[in-house]
Amino acid sequence: MSTPQVVFVSGLSGSGKTTAMAALEDLGFYCVDNLPAQLTRQFVELCAKSRPPIERMALALDAREAAFLQGIPGVLDELRGGGARVWLIFLDCTNAVLQSRYRETRRVHPLSPAGSVGEGIERERSLLEDVARLADVRVDTSELNVHQLRETVTQAVVRDRRPTVVNLLSFGFRYGVPEAADLVFDVRFLRNPHFESDLRPRTGQDPEVAEYVMKSENTLALMDRLRDLLRFLLPLYDGEGKAYLTIGVGCTGGRHRSVALVEALGREITGWEREVTMTHRDVEKAP
């Protein structure tokens, strides 16, 4: 049998564990929910003895199984000591987004069936604190759609063959800084198309608006520095095994300057033969 691969998936309820497990199943992992810690080693051994052998396993961890969570550090050490390749993926999410998801689905929180969703979230965060610290890969799903989460999980597992994906996100400071961003750049110092009457109704995706933003001396200098910084940082993130890097670029309203910068950065980084996604969070909001 080749080296077994075991992926543990944990995280807050509503953060996307079901989606993550589905992505692993599509990769050929045998998926199991909430197997007791003391049975994990036996489970791996049984998989090895099956015909044909099951070499890729994924196990979901639930905060409701307190005894399981307490045994996780020992399980990870034991499996790695036995030669298995082991990952622990932890899915995080902001409280506001989690509460919104619960409102949309009209479900009760499993740790607060008779109380508020907020209380359940805080209780679960506390229970999962130690597990989160053990994570090999930690993913904030607040700004990710289902497809992006599946891609992130896929890359976390095959990260030795795929470089970090860059998610570029334009936003307006007026509407808040995106909590999921790993890096945030404030470009409000650049000249603003909002004050040009013919450009104001358009967005940074419009060629004339983009030219107005990008041809200024300050923008050119900024692009040079961002280019150098990202060429330095991205290989380091690759080496760390970071599956997904979210870079926020913000201006006042999120319609002009930040959008133009994200589009330009996206073209630049794509030219480095790296996968890039671009999201314009606030571009449709009124100018």
C-alpha cells in the first residue's frame, strides 16, 4: 500500500464543512462524519486491509463531539508517526456572515437549539479553539462562494502540485473592510474619477476610467511596488502551502480606483502563470 492520506475537516457550523467534504469525495477520498477519536487508527488500518485498499480518507470533526476533539492531538501524532500524510483543514467565518446564513436557511444552531444563533456561534468558537490552532490549512469562507471553497479545499490537499491562488477583491471603505482579506491596500490617495462628471457613472472596468486611473504617476509607482512585493511574497506562500491568498484593494466607494487596480493586477499576476480570481464587491452600488 502507498502512503495513506488522511484529511480532517473541522470548523464552525455553517462555514462550509459539507461543501468541503463533497470536494474531498470528488477527489476520491472515503468520507466519514464524526468517527470517535479512539477508533480512527483502527479505521485507517481497516481501510488498508480492504480490497482494493482505501488509501485516501477524510473525516469531519464536529464541536458537539467534545470527547473526539480532546483526542485529536494524539490522533494526529499517531497517524503521522505511522507514516500517513495528514492534513487538518479548519473552516472559519465571521459571526455576521454565519448569522446571515442561518437566517437564510432558517435553521437553529446545533449548540444553541433553544437560544440565539449568536450564543451558539460563540460557544462553538470556544470549543474549537484548540483544534483551530492545530490546523495545517485555515480557510476563512466569509467571502467565498461554493465553487471557490471547493477549489480552495482541492488545492489544500494537492498543494504540492499547485501554487497559491490569488483572489483579488475590490471594495469601498464606505461599506467596510472585507474581513476575509489577508492583505489590504488603501488606494484612496489616487486621483478619483468620481469628480469627473463623464466618468462618475461608469466603473473601473470601463477603458476610459481605467486609463484615467492607471496613467497617473502615483498609480504607476504603486503598481511597480505592488509588483515587486507580490513577486517576493507569492513564492513564500507557495512554500507554506497556502491554498488561497485574498488581496483587498479599497477606495472610497469601490467603483472606480480599486476596480481599475484589481483589473490591472489580475492581468499582471495571470501573466506570471498563476491562477487569479477577481471580485468587485461594491461595484454595483450607487455612485
